[in-house]
Amino acid sequence: MNHVDPVEAEKAVKPHRYPTSRTYILVFVALVALTILEVIVALIEGGLKAPLLLGMSAIKALLVILFFMHLKYDSRWFAFIFFAPMALVIPLIWISLIR
Amino acid sequence: MSHQASHNSDGTQVRAFDSSSKLAVILIGAIAAIAGIVMGVANPFLSNAASSQGIMIDTLFSVLLGIATAVFVLVQGFLLYSIVRFSRTPDDESDGMPIRGNTKLEVLWTAIPAIIVVGISIYSYRILVDIDRPQADHIKVDVTGRQFSWEFYYPDYDIKTSELHIPLGRQARLRLTSADVNHAFWVPQMRMKKDAIGGKITETSITGTELGTYPIVCAELCGAGHAVMRSQVVVDSGPDFQNWIQSQIGAKQRGASAAADPVAYGRQLVNQFGCNACHKLADAGAVGAVGPSLDGMGSRAGAAVPGQSAEEYVRNAIVKPGAYIVPNFQPVMPSDYSQRMTDQEVDAMVKYLLGQK
Amino acid sequence: MSEVNSAVPVHEQPIGTTGLDNRKLGIWLFLATEVMLFSALIAGFLDMRSRGPSGANHVLNIPLTAFNTWVLICSSLMVALSVAAIEQGKTKRLRNYLLLTLLFGGTFLSIQIFEYIHLISSGELTPWGSLFGAGFYTVTSVHGLHVFIGLIWCTLTIIWTMQGKFSPKEFMRVEVFGLYWHFVDIVWIILFTIIYLL
Amino acid sequence: MTADAVVGTGLIRHGGRKFSDYFIFNTDHKVIGIQYLVLSFTFFLIGGVLAELIRTQLALPTNQVIVGSRYNLVLTLHGTIMIFLWIIPAFAGLANYVIPLMIGANDMAFPKLNALAFWLLIPGGLLMMASFAVGGAESGWTAYPPLSVTTPLGQTIWAIALQFIGFSTIFGAINFLVTIFNMRVPSMGLTQMPLLAWAVAATSIIIVLGTPVLSGALLMLIMSRVLGAQFFTPAGGGNPLLWQNLFWFYSHPAVYIMILPGFGIISEVLPAFSRKPIFGYKLIAFSSMAIAIFGFLVWAHHMFTSGMDPFLRVPFMITSMIIAVPTGVKIFSWLGTIWGGKLRFTTSMTFALAFISMFVIGGLSGIFLASVPIDIHVQDTYFVVAHLHYVLFGGSVMALFAGVYYWFPKITGRMLDERLGQVHFWLTFLGFNLTFFPQHLAGLQGMPRRVFTYAPEFTALNLMSTLGSFLLAIAILPFLFNALRSLARGKVAGPNPWRAFGLEWTLSSPPPVHNFPTPPVVDGDPYGYGERPIPGPVGTPAGPPAPAPAPSASGGN
């Protein structure tokens, strides 16, 4: 992290590699489809229900982050800033669940 | 780490270590080692522990104190030596040696402390396992903390007291909980502490190694009376402990058959409900100084609050302690005695206190 | 005179030493704090939920909330499209998309308030009545507050649009608002799953 | 004022030109820095009065000055004010003033956000004082429920005040991070940054990741108090330990929020007065970051006796032990810095040396506390009180004073009187040790913390402590007098009174409103003592060191 990747910097200065409206709409369709699927899965009972639901909502969140928030196209710095805290979230949530 | 050539501005070679500083390093190291050993062996900060857990903790403490003293002397020694040795002469405007680091030294003083703390961790872990280990013939005590008193219940004998008795050399397993806010049960001379938290049971154990009476202190801020939330643990010899148990069972049975001897019963209640922790009452051997003295209550209760008879006053003072506060005292008396005591017990207590002329 | 009084230093540049835009770096750091805030709240919620009776969330209206989730996803799409619009210099389209964002966001918040009123007045779920209720209202109300702040921010962005402050070269404020809004959307995606569906 | 009307900014100004500029929403980092420093110092005095009240009560076990819930109120406010309204904002203020100067920036990245962060402290501070007036914040600065749910109204106001202060620090931290990483002059690489910048960056990372967790916990507390939510109440099935986990998840790292900037200041002061480069730059910078990250993995060592899972105590013990290593590395590096130097004992330097000496004691007692079996004995006792004051007073406050004496000439353009400075230092040093050293012993021998009375055998130790605290109270007077007098009549400092490296010393004292007329060029880290000539004032070429205006009478030796 000592020096700035010139390609990285170039990307940040000229943020015109963002996706087109078409991509946005495709992502939107996927989000809606996953939401519907989630509601259906929620109706059934079973051991797989929780991991399935959590997995689907994680995918939805990732879609928004990568495409709507341009993280796929933007500097890696932003991805680092956003995802690094997640490492701390795990012990936090885990600890508060232990009896 | 860049290594700059160690040349002074005038070109003369300078060295970070000349012979006198080498001597100083050896001297400081030696003093640190000796001081560490002396402090570790003498351990002047702690008086003798009164429990087997405490003895183990003290041993660990001594070891840490030795290490800490050595590090302390080392750092202060180098600091003082540098202050004396490297202080600037009045007209010297030149700069010091341009040394930017020394990789070997830096690795060394990262690695050695790391090894030391890992060693301390392992040692601490072993002690922790030992002090937590349950013994087969332990006695059980359920401890309840409440604002601002301790209550001890012996499930094996079905007795409830405000003072903890344990037999010498036998482990007491304490199961703690709280009736209200968080408290912490601490016997400083036994070095053991555990929080008492509502809605859950926490456990700790103490094994008395010396006969005597030791204070129990609340160590978690629990409200206005936190400072005075105290009791005591009495380490009895085996026979004495049995006698005490029998006397408690007897007192309980006498209490159940009500006031055969109202004075003795009152005395017992004063101790059972922990009044003795805060109030002075010669008749019951209570010497508390937090609340007003109960001596001579019978002769002054009538005049304490205008419009209240002596009996009303004493009764209110027990069940509604916040209603009237004796001047110069704090409103710290627990307000739940109306729930914890039966009507019969309150009546007996009032009668007993009014009898104190 | 104006130089002396301007809040912008003489050679300040939004693009800094690392080649990134200050404002974008700032908003991502802010989102990192938001991640931690919601993690703490979710940790509290999960703790409360695991202590209460299972199935405490059965009083919640899933079809209505699924619709509400759709509404919020739509608002996110509108924001994404608004960024695409200003990239091509279409200011009017930018304004319209932002107005739609306002509409969808407002709908979301109205439905949430309606849900609150229903649950509390019927006594089915209250913050004081159960552990699940305590967690539910704390987490969702903080999210709702974020939506509300987003609506104000959106309104400001619309005003800036109409003042002609944005061009294909300079629309960082739209992007920054968009990042915030998408984040609020993500939080809801997670909350919908762990509060309503699980 | 007319110009303000023209740009339509109303009360917003940039730069301090007259006295009243310091009382309005000003966006100049230098003005905001001074605003922070003055405000936090005011709270230092308030917190100090509360401390003296506590010590007066504790002089004798039978004292009746403040007892019961009133005592608890005072100790709660003392802790909260000293942490949240003195140490944290004071460091924020100092960093606000010097960081942009040190990295060659003309201001912080977001000047208006910077001002907002400061002005959020005003409602925060006022609400904090209101909670004191109303009464009720009686559960310690840790505010453990269920007690903190049942205390009177003031506790709610206290929690709301903390929310304001929390927002303030979060905004400040985001600003610092963006400033440090993105506003450096292009010629300054990351390893040419002053170590204070590294320390402030590490601090800001902790704030960004930790403070929101406190906000969340406080929100749950407020919900519990106002709406009757049962988060922490066992009677309703809630979990008192949830608060402790969330609180310490923030508040242990907060300890590093309060000490890392101090580390940074020491790393600036020692080289300047030892006339030597800092020893082990990279290791010091790296250890700051290591502390910031590791600091999040140790929080449960505050809960060893709380009834948390007994086995979980072991990993937390190990992480708590390991975090001592980067701290120790810094101490050794500082010793390496002064070794072989040409030490000048200015007041700033004496505070810095005392910092090393005192912080070592706090660090070593920290090792005791990290060891679970010993912690079982000393948790919640005066040993902890002694430990934390050695870290926060012997550490943070000493460092803060080192920094204030170091940069006062830069900020005001005038020198502080060294003789008064030495009086201030020695009174502080003696008073501090007299106050807090005996508390180690009291704690080990059985005195719990947060009590208004104690067993008679602790009387001697407490009396000593109280006398020490009176000495500490007196110690602040020469400083106040010195600062006020020097503002008006101090010796004119000139751009670089200490002949120090660092971009801030290339500017006039005080620096011009917009700092650097042209972006400065950096040719190495700011510790080139004995290697390169001291850069001359801005606009002049680097030349032989200007003759030093000797740091006044008793400065040298």
C-alpha cells in the first residue's frame, strides 16, 4: 500500500467505465427474482432454510455493492475500506450469541 | 531500515557504544536482574493469602512482579543513564549520531518480549486451570447479591445466613446470582472474585487455608450503597463448622416455632437479614457504622418522627426505609425487606428493637 | 477579499495524493462506520431473538414487507440510472430519476410507519413487550432514520440538479448520495432476511 | 463581514484574524484546533475539580463530603468528562492544528465537516453538564446495566450527550484519514510522513470501526430507559453481558484512541530534543497499525470475572498479552532514539521523558491485569484505578503537555516560559506519583474501586493519594499563568525555535491563513538530524541551521 498503482489512479480520475443502464436493469431483475425466491424458501421448513436465505441475501447485497455501487469498477481501496470491517463483525456477532 | 554512515558533521567516526556505555549496559542489566529476583522472592505488596487459590495466584503474582521489576529497572536505568550521559553541553549546537535503526536489535526487542508474554500466558493458563478445578468433597453455597447485602444459602442444610462460614481446608463451591443489578463477590484475602449477575449463575470456589474472619467486598458498582455492601467469611475448623451449622438449624427451628424467646429470635433475625452489616447493636454483637446505631432504639423511637408512634416508626424504618432518613445518613438501605421478610418476622424484629432501651 | 474568505484553500484539489477523490474516500469510510453500527445493532437483535421464544416474528406481515423490499430495490435502481443519466449529461433525466427515488423512498417509509402503527396499536409487537420487539424496533427504526436522512439528501441533490451544478465531468455529489442510498438498501436486504424471513 | 455577505456564507469564515473568529463556525483547521484545545482544557479543569472532590471525600474513611449516589454521580462524570471531553478532543485539537501543516496540506480534506465535528461537541458538552445538574448518571463511565437502566433521568441525558460526542469523533476521524492519505504533498511518500500522522491515522481507524459500536449500544440503552426495552434486564430475559461486550468492543480500543496520538507526539518531540533521527521509524509506524488492529481482539479482558464463558478467557488473555509487544517495541525505540543524542531538557522534553518512565509502569501493570488469575484478584479494585491513571495521566496527559509545550510557539508565535514550565512539570510529576502509586497497593490489599468509604487500614494510603491530588491541582496553576502570560508577553518564537525538521517549522509562527503558498517539496522523513541541514523558512533555500534562539533561561542545562 506504499505507492499508488497508476492504473488504479487513472480509473479513479476518469470514472467513466461505469456500467450502462442495461446492466443496472439486469441486476435489478436478478434482485427482484432473488427476493421472490427468498419469500418462497421462507415458507418451507428444513435445515437448509437458514443457510439458503442467508446465502441469497448475501448475493443480493453483493450485486448491489458490485454493480450499483460500482465497486467492481472502482479503486480497490474502496473495496478494502468497505470489506475490512467485516472481519471484525464476525467476532462481534459471534460473541454476543454465546451463552 | 536504512543504515546511515555514522559520521559526525566534522567527519569523525562516532560509535553508539563506547566502553563506558558497554559497562553501563552490563551494570543496568545486572541491577535489573537482581532487583527482579529480590522483588519476586520478597513480594512485599501482598500479605499472606488465606485460601489455596490465593496461594497459587500469589505465586504467579510473585513471578510477574519479578519480571516486571526487571523490565522496570531496565527501562528506567537506560532512561536515567541516557539523561546523565547524553545531555548536551551548554554551547554544543551539533547533532547526535544519525543512527536510524538496527535491524538485529529491533528483531531482538520484538522477539524477547513476545516470548516472555507467551510464557506468562502459558503459566497463567496452568494456574487458571488449577484454581478452577472442583474438589470431590466440596460444600455448596448459593450466594445472592442484592442492593446492598449478601445472602448465603446452604442447599445441603437448607439454611440461609448473611455471613459465610466455610470449613478449613474444604473447597466451597459458590454459585452466585443477583436479585437486582450486577455485583461482584470478592474476598481480598482469598484473592477470588466473581460477578453476581441477574438471570444467570456464575461459579467460583474458595478453599480456606487459615482460620479467621475475612471481609467480603462488593467490587462492582451497584448503586448508592456499593461502598458498604460488605459481609464476612469465617473459616472454621471442621468441628466448629458443624457446630455453627447445627446452631443455624436450631435457630431456624426456633424461628419456625415463633417467639419462644423473642429476644434470641430478634437477635438471630438481625444477623440473618444482614442488619448487622450496617448498624451498630450491642445486644446482637453488631458493629456496623454505615447506618444509624440501633442501640437504645426503644427509648427514642417515639420521638424520632412527629406523629408516628414508636412502633410505627420502627416498622416503617424496616419496610419503607426511604420514607425517613436519619440526619447525616444516606438513603442506602435495601427497600425490599417487606418482600424478603414475612409479616411474622417483621413483627418479631419490631418487638425486639423496641425492647432495646 | 473573496480569496481570503473562501472556505476552499488555494490549491485544494478534490483528487488527492492517492489519485482518489476526497469525497468518495470520505463516503466509503463513512459507510465503514455504518457497517459497524448496524453490526452492533444486529448483534443485539440476534442476541435478543435467540433468547426470546422462537417464531416471535410470525406476527410480521411478510407479503407487505416483501413488497416494501421491492420498493426499496426500485429506488436503488433509480439512483443507479440517475448516475448513468448524468454521465451522459442528461440533466433532466437525472432530475426525474431522483424524483422517482424520492417517491419510492417515501413509499417505503410510509409503509414502515404504517406497519409500526399497526403492530403497536394492536399490541402484537411492542418495544417493551418482548425481547424480539426490543430488537426489531431498534434495528428497523435506525434503518428508517437512515432512509429519512436519505430522502432529505435526495431532495438536496434534486435542488442542486436544478441549479445546474452537475455535468458529465462533475457529478461526484450524485455519486456520493448514490453510494449512501445503495448502502441503506443493502442494510434492508440483510434485515429483511434475518428479521422477517428466518 | 461584507465579504461574508457576498459569498453568502453567513457565520462561516475561514481563518482566525480577530478574537471573535474563534467563537464562530470557522472552517480553518488552525482555528478549529485552537477551539478544540481550549474547550477540552476547560473540561480538563471541570473534570479536575470533580477529581479533587472525590479525593477529598476519600481522604478519610469517615468523611461525609459526597457520599452515596452523589459520590457515584461525581465519579461517573469525572471519568466521562476526562475521557470524552478532555483527552480525546484535546488530541483531536492538537492533531487538527499540526497534521495538515506537517503533511504540507492547506487544510483538512473537509473543512466544513471539520468545523461540524467540533461544534457537535458543544451540545455534547452542554448535555453532559446538564446530566450532572439533573443527577442520575450514577453507574460509572462504563454504565453497566441493569444499574444504568434503573438510575434517574440524568443517565438518559448522559447517553444522549455521548451520542453527540461520538458523532463528533467519527466525523473527525474520517476527516483525518482522508486528509492523511489524500492531502499529503505529492512528494511525501507514506514512509516520509511524520510518525504523528501514522499515529493519528491508526487512531482514526479505531474510531471509524469502534465508535459506531458504542453508538449502537448507547441506542439500546436509551431504548431500554425510554421505551422499556429489555435488552439488558435479566428480569425481562435480557442479557446484561451484551452491554459489556458491545461497550468494551469500543472502549478497549478507545484506550488506544487515547494513547496512540500520545505515542505520535513523543515520536516527534524526542528526535527534536535529542538531535537524532527517530530510531526504527518503520517499526514504530507498523506497531501503531498493529495496535489499532489487535486492539479490537482484546476487549473481553475487561470481563474476566463477569461470568463470560470461562474458556474464552484464555484466547483473550493471549491476545491481551501480545498487544503489549508493539507497545514495548515503541518504548525501546524511544530509548534507542535518545541513546547517543545531544539531549536538551526543555519542558517539552522533560514531559516526554517522564512519559516513557510513567507509561512503562502503566504498561507493566497492564500485563498483570491481562493474566486471568491475577485479574480475578485485582479486577475492579484500586489497582485498576492506578493502572489506568498511569496510562492515561502518566501516558496521555504527559504526552499532551509535551506536545503543547512543543507546538505552543508554532500556534501562538510566542515561547512559553521555561522556568514556569519546569515548575509545572515537577509539581505534576511528584503529585501524579504521590496520588496514584499508593493506589496500586490499596487495590492489591483489598480496596475496591468506586467506593466513598473504605476499611480503616487503607487510611494512610488514601491520605497520601489525596495529598498528591492537591499537589496536582496546584501544578496546573503555573501552566495556566504561563500560557496566559506568554500569549501576551512571551518571547517571540520565530518560525523554528527548536531547529526542528518537519514542514510545520518552515512556516511563520503562527502560520499564514492558507498555510503553504506553494506546495512544499519533501526530501525525506522529518527526522534528518545529523544527516541534512534544517530546511529554512518557506521560500528560502535549505541552508546551514539558523542560529537557535536559545530556548530561554533554564531551557538547556
